Amino acid sequence: MPRVTMYATGVCPYCIQAERLLKAKGVPEVAKIRVDLDPARREEMMQRTGRRTVPQIYIDSRHVGGYDDLVALDRAGGLDPLLAGGETPASGV
């Protein structure tokens, strides 16, 4: 299974929902990078993603986006193949 990494804060409800969805999809562990505890990590997140909000989710090296993007990818049928280690067609997410 690919490595799932999520930039998050300790109190973000969207981060919690994203982690719940990923665990329901069989992801055993989500590596969380807490941007609320280390401002340098927030800067890193903004440099990598061009976004300021959490969560920001990566599956291996692919930036999936935030929670809404993750849900949209799942509804479009693209999340399961990505979690299985395959690529999905470009979907604008």
C-alpha cells in the first residue's frame, strides 16, 4: 500500500474526517505532519502545495489536495486504484 501523508492540525475537523475516510478504505496508518506545532512545517506545506489550509494529503508523491478533493476523488472512483498502488487518470484533483 502506498504511503499516505497528511499535513494537519490537532483540532481540524476536516483532517479527522479525511483520516476516517482513509482508514475506512483500508489505510493502516496516516503519517501526520502537525503544522500547528511547527511553523516551519506550515511553510513547507505552502511551498509544496501552494495552499494554506489543512488537511493537505499526499498518497506517495501525488498531492491529492484537501478533504473535499479526497472525497471528490473517491466519488469519481479514483481513490481505490491510487491506494492500491495504481495510477488514476488525471481528474483535475
